[in-house]
Amino acid sequence: MENIFIRTKDGYPISIHVFSPNVSNNKILVINSATGVKQQLYFSFSKYFSDFGYTVITYDYRGIGLSKPKSVKNFSASMTNWGAEDFLAVSDYVNTKFPNFQKYCLGHSVGALILGMNPLTKIYEKFIFVATQKAYLGNLTWQIKWSAIVGFGLVQPIFSFFFKFFPAQYLGLGESLPSGCAFDWRTLIMNKHSTNVLLERTVNIAKDLSQPTLFLSAEDDGWVTKKGMELLIEESYPNLQIQDKTLLVTQSSKRNIGHVNFFRSYNRPLWDIPLAWLEN
């Protein structure tokens, strides 16, 4: 595993880790993280794929993990920066360094939503979506809906205004976020057009993407619903060739998959599913 920094077109340094196999199969997998999730979550998963010959790249968006400044207070960043600048820079690096490799991309939660913001997304032959959807609160269950209304209708804007960043970790929502990213998260949840609002702020090639896509969801993920998944495809990515699969808690040794725990090492047996799908 090698840690390097690359620069985006607007000059921001992004931390990436490259997992290189002992014997390469000339295939590379790029992992787009979920909101507020540091790339370390994906290290065990990346090592697993590397053991099967894949080169794997993880990275932190600006404002997150190893790509954040000393303080995120008053730091200017947005989810559109994540897609249109950071993911673009990683894709350009992959295209330059591994020109003859077959290229795949895994998007976890918001990491799937940003695909359409990057014109180089077309270099990827297949996608894997994990725990993602059109996150508008109207698509959520009643229990989660009220949490979303309180959290993003009231708490997030107040905290972001007062602290000049969003202290998400104190609410169990991952790393603290730059205010711009937090307000974009609010848009995804509170605005009926959700993902499309952010996509339209960029080049938006979402409808040009037609790659085979494995869409994984967990039955115990309270934040993702079938309705939200279907609307993401219908309204944002209508031309992807979708194969969806629901992961059952009985498939997990700890009966816990949820929104992020698919990537925990105790769920290693589940990783055979995306590996086999890519191989086929």
C-alpha cells in the first residue's frame, strides 16, 4: 500500500492510497467514499481485492481524513467539488498511470451519486453501488424521516452557521464536514429533486452513463429504501444496466451490515459477491 498526494485542477492536494497486487490481473478498482467516511474504512476490502490481482485506489475527498486542512472551520468545499474536482483528479491519475487496465468504480452512498459530475467517469467499464439512493426525505421510512427533518432541517444549518463547519461526528454522522458539504447533504435530503440538484451544478453526464452496475443494499440499512433506489435510477441514472441484490443480515457473521458495515472485516464473506460479479 502506497500513500501519495495528487493535485486537482483547482490545485487542491488529495490523499490517495494505491493497493498493488503481487501479481496484477490488469484491472483497477477506484472506491468513492461515503459522506464523512475516511478512506481507512475501505482498506481491508481493498486488500482483499488486491489479493485477487486487482489494483485498488482509495482516497479522501477534500475536507475529509488525510485530505482535510488543519481546520475545516470556514473551509470552502462542496459535494460538487468532490465529484467534479476530486473524483476527476483520481480518474485522470488512473487513466494516465494505468492506461491499459480495465477500470471499475465502486460508489458508497454519496460516492455513487457523484459519478455524473465527472466527464472521465466514462473510462470505467462497470460500477458497483453500495448503500445509495435518492435520499430525499419523502423516500425514507417514517422513523428515519423524523430524524432527517430534525437533523437536517434544524440542527445542521444551526450548527453550521454557529461553528462555521458541521460537527457531524458528535451526531454519529461521520467526520466533521465543511459547511458547504453539509448544506449539500441537506439538499440531498430536504429537496425533492435531491441528487439532480447537485448534478445540474456540474457537467452532468449522468444520463450518458450506460455501464453494467451492481446495486447492493442491506436489509438492515435504515437509511436506504427500495423507493429511493428506484428513483435514483429512474430520475438520475436512467441508462445504467442495473442488477440489484439485497444483502441479508443472516449472511453477516454479526448480523450487522447497515449503511457502512458491509466494509468491516467481519463481513468479508460478502465481498465475494462484488468480486464474482466483476469477474463475470
